[in-house]
Amino acid sequence: MKKILNHHLIIILCGILLVALVYSCANSETVDACLTGKKYGFWWGLWHGIIAPIDFVIMLFKDNVTMYAQNNNGAWYALGFLIGSGGWGFLGGKGARRRKNRG
């Protein structure tokens, strides 16, 4: 039993070390240029959440497209983005329930 615990502990520590190593290689970018101009609120967050899958695909091929507006007003934008992306299941909950009952 002790051997199994030691084996799991070694795997967990190696995983943490790998995550720390990968994280240390990440670029930090300044977003000061993005923080000027219009601030995006709840409704823009909702819209950006709805189009997030499309943005993600485009973001893979273009460097100037992002999924999340850096210049936002905080919690309201984040709530709109979460609802728009279906993070709480508001937009897709009924359809999933219908399919489940039919099958």
C-alpha cells in the first residue's frame, strides 16, 4: 500500500513540475494599447460569448483576433460572456433535456 502511495505522489509531483515548466515559458504581453477607447459591458460580453466558438477557430489562424475583450468593465462583461458561451447552460439546457427524454 505504501509503495502505491509513493508511486502516486511521484506522478503528482512530476505533473506539478511539468505544469510549472510549461507555465514558465509563457509569454507575458502588455495590454496597455487595448485598454484605451470603448469599454465593453454586459451586452458585448453576451455577444462575444455567443460568437466565441467562431472566434476560437479564427484565432488559431490569425494573431489579431481574440475571444475575450481586454477592455471590459469587469464582472458584468464576464457574466455576459459566461451566459453567452453557455457556461451555465441557459441557452442549451432545454434542447439537451428534450433529446434525453426522446431516447
